[in-house]
Amino acid sequence: MTQLPPLPPPRPITGFTRVLLIGLRVYVIIAVPLVAFTFFHTLKP
Amino acid sequence: MNGATFRPESELVPWIPLREELMRARDRARIARARSERRPMWVFALLAGPGILVMLGENDGPSMLSYAATGASFGVSFFIPFIVLTFLLAYIVQEMVVRIGIATRRGHAELIVERFGLSWGRFAMADLAIGNLLTLVTEFIAIRAGTAYFGIPPAIAVLGSAALVALAMCTRRYVTWERIVMALAAGNLLFIPAALLAHPDGAAIARTLATWGPLPGGISMAFFTLVLANIGATVTPWMLFFQQSAVVDKGLTHADLTQARVDTGLGAAIAAVVAIGTVIATATLFTHHIDVRTFANGADFATALKPFIGSTGAALFALGMIEAGLVAAMTISTSSAYGVSEVLRARRSLNAGLSSARTFYATGLLSVAVAGAVVLLPHAPLLSISITVNVIATLLMAPALLFVLLLASDGEIMGKLKNSARANAVAGTIVAAIAIVGAVYALTIVVPFFTGGSAG
């Protein structure tokens, strides 16, 4: 595979980033059914 | 064993450069030669591409329809300076992506996996692949509508354009692919002569740029929807994945940052001028009180414009719509190929051989084939797909932008190219604003379903 300089290992996700990612997880849990609902609802004749 | 000591396999096998590395090295040698000969314009010509393509790619079928609807609904108005603002926002976001690509030499999806884990990487991949597939369907709808204006049967239009997308992708040379798409993207400029044929009032345009007015009808739901649609027409998730991966595939380095920024800025400027040209061209429909609420595609606008900008102007408008769909199909399918291959750790490069990067090429080609087939299917749910595309793109912009901001602020991977505190404040505000606006836009589409109204 392509020879790339390695990135530093990721630090444990803590603090503000952790809060953001938890918020994002909640957002995604709400968003995905909304998208699915939109698609299937508009399928109705 | 005659005293031979064990050596790991990696030390025994000589490193043989991959085809994509050889091709990239050849391109880098040309750039180095141009630099040593002190030919800055030629250096820029060699380095330009990802920025111009991402911006003109985003002037796609649905986006051009949004601009056409904006001009026809509000004329020469508030939206002209507003479009300038949206492309400024797009530049700020994409410039961060360029820096991330140059600093890490990794694609966007790959970096999400490395820094935030495989589950977020898979989410990014699924979000990109599904969103892109549905967007590709809308691009083929735009191509079909544009070619219908010239009486070309849908099957020939869709199959022909899909074949063109596939052929460009299979050149096995990034530079060749890039130049083919850039040549086609020049067709985006066709909206400008179409606008000139509408004999626009230059003083009125200058006045609206200076005053952000007038706003016919005031702030209404139609105004709000078009504000959101225009933002959605400028910043979308595939752009992030495409430009970062293209920057890596092209092999851009720290030394190329200035040219990469100019490339992105130039792309944003050209795309903004074209978008404004489209608004100006269709503003003549507003002046003549033509009701465009039932218009579904570019051909409807071209036909309605014919009495006012002539058959040449209308033909240019329809051709522009075909180009918008075709170029977006090329860039969006490539962004899917990059994103999926990055998460699956497969070889990924437009310089790679077809058999050695099967996942990459199969993803790109399959997405084009499926989208083209859907458009040709009788009774395909094209309206559902068009509405869902908007909802996906706008709802999922928030997660995509958040990852850009987190990556651009990560000093461990960004080094000197890390966002400064000031840049973070500006970019953070923009990301928050775009995310909120995107979510509100998606809700304006979704909520009517709950309340029993029409989705529009």
C-alpha cells in the first residue's frame, strides 16, 4: 500500500469533543428516522 | 538454516512503488520543473483543479434549479448579494478541508476512522454513499430534462452521459480525469450569455449588491425556503469528502497551499458569478409575472425563457442544465468512490489500475449505473428521491461540518496548518449557523408531512 508517514495515535476522546460527539450521536438517532420517514411518506401516491 | 537469521517479510521484499505513486511522482516532477523555471502561472495551471471542480460541481442540477426559481420568484433582489455570501461561506469551509488534506495526506473518511473510530467512519461512509446515490439520481433527472429540450430521447441522454462519466473515470490518470471534467465544467459559464441575452439592468444589479435590496413581498415562507435552498445549494457533504481526497490524490504539499487556496477561491468566484447569472436570466420571468411554482425542471425554465431571451438564450440555458448534471455526476461519483474505499481500506486513486483498485472503481461506476437506471425506470419515485436528497444533504451537513472543525483544530495532525483561535471562532460560528439553517430547512420539508400539509 501507499507509504504514508504515520499520524500520531489518537488521544482518548475527552472533554468538549466527547460532549460534541455524544450530542452528534443523539442528533443522528433523530435525523436518520426523519430521512427515512420523508422518503417513505413521499412514496405515497 | 546456515546461520541465517529470521527477517520479517517486509524487509525481504523490496518496496515497489504503486502505479498511482509513479503517476503522482511524474506530476510532482512537472510542478517542480515549472517552479524551478519560475513560471508561476504554469505552476498554478498544474495545481488547479480540486477547488474549481468542487465549486462548479456544486453548481449542479438541483442547485441551478434553486437559482432559477430564486430569480423567477424574486427578480434582481436581496438574493444576489446573498449568493456572494454563501460562496464566501463555502470557501471558508473548503479551505479548511484543503489544509486538512495537505497536512495529513489522508482523505476525509479515512481521517474520521483514524481519529474518531470505525463506527463514525462507517456512519460517514453510509451517509456519503446513500446521499450521493440519491443526488446522482437528481443529476440524471437534470440531464434528462435538459436533453429533452433538444428532443433527445431519455434513454440515449442518460445512457450516453453515464457512459461519459464512466469513461472519464476509467482513464486511470487523475490528471486526465481532472482535465476532462474541467473542460466540461467550462459549460457552466453558458448561464452567463443566457443572462446577458435577458438584457439585465446593470445599475439595478450594482444597487442590489450595495444595498441588499429590494426584497419583493418581504420576509415570507417562500423567501425563507429560498434562503435555505440557496445555502443548501452551496455547501454539501460530498464537497468535503471530494476535495480532501482529490488534494491527496493529486499529491498537494505544504508548498502548494497558496495555489490550492487560490484554486478554491477562484472556483467559488466563478460558481458565484454563474449562480448570479442564472438568477439574472430568470429574473425576466419575474418581471413578466410568469408563475413558475409548477415548474419541475430546467427544461420548463428554458421553454418559459424562450420568448424573452430568444431561442439561443433558451438553448444555452438548457445546455447549462445538462452540463450542471454531468459535471456533478462525475465529481459526486468520484467522492463516493474515495469515501467508501477509504473506510474499507481499499486502494483509492484515479491513477490506480482498474484491477488493482476494484472497490474504488466499482463504487464509482456502480453508483452511476444504479442512479442512471433509476431515472429510466418507469414510475420511479423521482419526486420522493428529490425531496429526500434535500433532507439528507441538509440534515447531515451538521455532522460533516463538525468533523471538519474538529480535525482542522487538532494540532497533533495539523501541525502549523491548525486552525488559529480566531479561525476557529469564525469557522465555528459558520459551522453552527449552517448546521442550524440546514436542520431548519430539513424540518420545513419534514414538518408538513406531520401536519398534513404539502412538502412543496
